[in-house]
Amino acid sequence: MSCPPAPTFPDTARVHARGDVGECFPVLLTTCLLLSVCELSTAGDFKPNILLIMADDLGIGDLGCYGNGTLRTPNIDRLAKEGVRLTQHLAAAPLCTPSRAAFLTGRHSFRSGMEASNGYRALQWNGGSGGLPPNETTFARILQQHGYSTGLIGKWHQGVNCESRNDHCHHPLNHGFDYFYGMPFTLVNDCQPSKPPEVDAAVRAKLHLYTQVMALGILTLAASKISGLTSVSWKVVLGVASLGFLFFISWYASFGFVRRWNCILMRNHEITEQPMVLERTAHQMRKEAVSYIERNKHGPFLLFVSLLHVHIPLVTTKDFLGKSSHGLYGDNVEEMDWLVGEILNAIEENGLKNTTFTYFTSDHGGHLEVRDEQIQLGGWNGIYKGGKGMGGWEGGIRVPGIFRWPGELPAGRVIDEPTSLMDIYPTVVQLGGGQLPQDRVIDGRSLVSLLQGAAGHSAHEFLFHYCGSSLHAARWHQKDSGRLWKVHYTTPQFHPKGAGACYGRGVCPCSGEGVTHHSPPLLFDLSRDPSEAQPLSPDSEPLYHAVIARVDKAVLDHRKTLQPVPPQFSLANILWKPWLQPCCGTFPFCSCDRDGDSSPQTPGP
């Protein structure tokens, strides 16, 4: 016998709408307790609202509930106090596009082609043809098929088009979401004109140099041709064409068009801002999230709020500038916490707190290489080594994992078991009454029993940590002894102190000269050395050879599940293609501001 939800009745109309007899709850509860067969409800007849909030580039050490005593994150801390907090929650990849692909599908990103061995490891352009393949089944699509309204607000970064400007084959609305408002791409320095270029910066720097040489050549050629022409009109045409070509190359080589092409906002299939006005984006995201909750409060709904915070260029409204003790990055973290608080307030003000499964996380660890001269602009990963992009080091993949569902999940509980962002997929599918796809490998495991306390251990015995398409590390949770082994086969060469982690690089590479291959591999016992400070050896650890052999076998078994798929990050898919570029107005001078009349609401710190 399965009991109805907790007897607080935050939304009476909704309880009646789903056919439960609210007045009978005390009798049913007493009967269940007397019979000792009362179970926490999961996905029976009742389908909870599901609110998923993901920060961008947030370090696990940036939150008060994970040990930070100098940054103020009261709203996220309250979420942890009222729910369950995971201490070994792990991203499936240390970089945004592949991590989010794995999150959406419950599968390692290389299974859908959303990884690369090196070079481009994330999508670079809205006008590229790579992206999450249409044949992948996201959790949104499954819940949509089971009566949920499904919305995505914020960052997508999983591609837009395949063959034409408006086919939207990779768009959120083609992956199970009913509503989308946000960035099809991601925040980058190019979105703010005062910042140095970031997207294809090295290529564009060379191109800028070549432009000077080409300018001299074209002008010389134009002068010789013009001197031989008798028609004034032909002289004008050739001159204008030459100048137009130079203008286009010059702007591409700088960052004028990059901002206009990549930094855009969309509502469903329509572009609303091109380029986007960064200073008002936080208010718009708040407005959209609150509005979505109010429109769908009679549910059930799935809302994925994919925050633009705290990715560079760290655009922060004046209400939060200079308010933290950690500079611009700290200001941005505290503004993010305010935004999370506004969304949680909307849930509570609409009487949905007890009927909403809420989750907060980050896509990966903080970005150590981001600096402004000597000022660190990336996050803090606490005691953990490494950061964003750095293969299997804990600092790049260990992320916050906070869950709240009053009456269903115990308040204030802390779970020290290895779990994955990929686990959210089977978890929300179970809660929504759906079934996992049977025609593909699903790497995630449902967290419902673990979160409720019915299971003492994570369903994962082994987890595999990739950098691009290269396996860098693997962990083994030896449940009978409680020890947690971590084996590193390859590690990036980085410097934890000084001006950046991987000198001269935006993100550490996955292969080539920038990595070290370990033979024998490095072995750590994370249950005793979570900072990965002291690798074990046969002399210091009697089980060294046995552990390495057991993990090696697990890796071999894992590799048997791999199948080749079309690479979404191939050069052909990554390259910018004019005919795929989303454009509002006249290409290439795309421009519009359809939300310009809306006045943002002042939040206050």
C-alpha cells in the first residue's frame, strides 16, 4: 500500500484535481503506520513538479553549505538545510557542452558524439551544424509524453541548426521542451565589447594579422585594375567590393560579428535580442522563471533553469557590484543566489513547495585559468585538485548536489556516496512515471531510493571520467570496506599556483604535449585523501596491485559498451556556416530587441 503525500496540503486545488481524498489522510496514514507498510510516494498516481537549477562554472567551494564562510549564499544554503545534500556528486565531463549533453540524456556525452579527443571540446558558434542529435531522448521528452509541461530557461549550448537557418534540429523545442527562453549558445567574453575576444581567439588573432597583409595586397591590386578601367561605375564597384571584403574580415577577426552572431536570446523559435543586452539578462531570467511557474502551477511541470551565472564575463547588476568580499566573481555568485531565491520564492508563494522536487547543481567545477591580470575570475573548488576542463581531477568534476522535497526527503541529510549528474535522468523519469529507453545504454542510476534513505549505498560501483573522448580516470566504490579508489591513467599538466593553471591555454588539453600518461597509473584512496594529494604505491598500499587490476577490468568491460557515432565536434560541424546563422533582420547585420520595452524589476541585494 502506498500512502498519499505528506499532510500539509500546500495546494488543495491540485490535490483534489488529481483525485485524492484529502480529508481521509489522517485515517490512511494511521492505517499505513499500523500495518508497517507505509512507503514514501515516488511516482505512483501523483506526479510532482520538477525544478532543476544548474549553475555555470560554479565551484563546489563557493557555497556556504559546502564550507564557504566568506561568500553569502543563504538561499542555496536554505535549500540544503531543508533537503538532502550530496558530497560526492560528479559531473560526467569537466566542460559545459558535453556535461550538459550527459545530464540531458543520462548517457556519457561521447555516446551521442558530443565529445572530441582534443581541440574543440565545446560548440563554438550558433552557426555551426553540430549539436545534440535529434535521435537522443532527453528526460524532457519522456516527461512531455507523460503529461508534463516542460520548460527550459537560460543556457542551452547544445546546437541550433543542421542544414538550414530555420530547421532548428538541435533546438530545445526539438528535444522535448514545450517552452524555451534563453541563450542557444553560452556567455563568453565576446558578449561584452569591453572584454578581449574568447571564441576562436587564437585563429582570429592570426586572421587579424593576415588582414593587414591582405589589405595592402587588395588595395594594390585594386589600384592597378582601376587605372586600367575606363568606366567610372566599374571603378566604384571594385572599390566598394574591396573595402566591403576588408570590412567583413576585420570585424570577424576582432569581435564585432561574434557578439552579434553568438550572444542572442530566443523565445521558442523567435530571436528576441540580437545581440543581447547583458545588463538586464538576470532580471529577464527571473521574470521568465517566475512567469513559467505561475502559468503552470496546476501542473505537473518540469522546469530546467540553466543559469548564465557564474560564467565569464561575470556581468553583474549594480545592486550586487562591490557587495561581496571576493571581487567581481563573488558579486556574481551572490547575485546568482538571489536569483535562485526568487525562483524558490515563486514556488512557495504559489503553494507548490511540498509538491515540487527541487534540485540544484553546477555543470562542472570552477574555471582556474580565468584571470584579469592578477585577479582570479573563476570559482573556488574547495579542497579538491584541478578545475574546469581538467580531465578526472576532483576539482573539475565534483559539483554541488542539493535536493528538496518536503515530506518525501529528509531535511538536513548529508549523503557521502558517489553519484553523477547523469543520475538525474533516471531519477526524474521515475518520478514522472516514465520508462527509461531500452534501445540504448543509460549510464545514470535513479537516486530516489538513496535520497529517501531506503538504500544505503549508491547504485554505482564504478564511474568513468573522460576528458573529451579520452578516458582519464576511473573510480571504484568498494562498498564492503567503504573505501573509494581513484585511478588516473592520464592527467593534464597544470600549475595550481601562479597566473593560471594551464599557461597559455584557455582550458587544459586532453591529449598531446599538455598531458602526462601514467604507467603505472596513479592510485588514490579518496575516502582518506579526497584532495588527491598523495598517490599510493605498492609500498604504501598492500592492495595496490589488486585495486589496479580490478579497475582495469571494469574499464575493459565499460569499453565493450562503446559504439562509434557521428562526431558532432568534427571540423565540418564546428565551423561557422553563414547559411545556418540565426539572424533577426538582415544578414550579416542581424539586429533586434523585441523585449526592449520591458522594464526590469529592481531586486535589492
